[in-house]
Amino acid sequence: MNLTLLGYAFLGGLLPSGIWLYFLLKEDATHPEPKRLIALAFVAGMIAVPLALPFEQYAKSHLTDSFSILTFWALVEEVLKYAMAATFILWRGAVDEAPDYVIYMFTVALGFAAAENMLFLLAPLIDGHFATSVFTGNVRFLGSTLLHVIASAAIGFSLAFSAGSRPATRFLASAFGLILAIALHTAFNALIITEGASTTLIAFFLVWLVAVIFFATFEVLKYFQSRPSPTLN
């Protein structure tokens, strides 16, 4: 494997996530987050990929039912993304507004997707199938990368809408968000991998439908965050 192929895989994996990250951060341009924390969140998401690989390989070797494998893979990835965000980002003072939880979960997810995309691009590049790698990158930009964003966003929204609540409520909200993230991730993978090409369009349609709903919800969250608090006379 030469450095040129590694460079193509690196750029091909990084570019889709970079485009999505630019778009998502523009949505929060009025209250920008510290660039160093955004970078840290992105790198934390990337680090989660090599941590996930041994668990996913274990499931592939020891589980026989394909749906169980896909569910376990989704569980591992979503738990690790949340764990990385909670460990490195969410406790910091800069996370001081409800939309911040969504933004940082977005960013961790995009870091994870970038590293994962690099791995998926390496195989066709090593085999000399450059066109296949380009096609793979485009498909993952429209599907898998966005899937990681909306799955992690489910956790971010749960934390955002429970901000200021009691610890027990926060715990239940985060648990609900994690379960929803795993369910969305599993459903997409099941449609793509288990059922084959016949349901690929359905999977992409569902991902984009949920994405539109989540982006609209994010705008609502920002609106209520920006409203001035009522004053008592």
C-alpha cells in the first residue's frame, strides 16, 4: 500500500464529513462554538472507529443471525460515539446552550463517519478500482454519513430538550435518545445489507426524511434558545 492510495482514502473519507460539518456549523453561525472543541469532537469521533472494530469483529465471528449482528454493530457504534462526546466534550463549560448538545453530537458523528469512510474506500483503491471508490464515496456521502449524523442527533436532541432537568430525567432522556439512535442505525443497515438493492432507495428516502425532520427540529430549538426570557414587573 503506497502513500498515494492512503492519501486518496484520507481525502475521500474526510471530504464528505467536512462538507456536512461546514453546512451544520453555518446553521449555528450566530452562536459559534470554539473551533478547538469542534476539532476535538471531530477527532474523538474518528478515534471511536478503531475502538469499535474489535467488538464488531467479535460479533461477526460469534453471532449467526444477521439482524443480531447489525443490531450489535449499531449498538457499539452509537454507544462509543456518545461515550466519546461525554468523555471529551459534553461536560465542558462551552456547552452552555441546549443546541450545543446537538452540534457536538453532530460533530462526533461526522468524525466517526470520516474514519469509517476511509476504511471503506481503501479496499477498491488497493484493487485499482478508482471509479468504484468514487461511487462508494458519493453513496456514503448521501447515505451512511448522514445516517451517523441523524443517529447521534437523536441523543443530542434528548440531551438538549432535557437540559436543566433533574439528573434522573436527564438519564432517562439520554437512554431514550441512545435507543432511538440504535434503532435508526439498525433499520438503515438492515434495509441496505440484509434486503439488498431493492430497498436501498427506501433506506435513503427514510434517512433523508428523518434528516429533514431533525434539521427542522434544530431550527425550533435554536428559536426557543434565542428568545429573551420574560421579565417580571
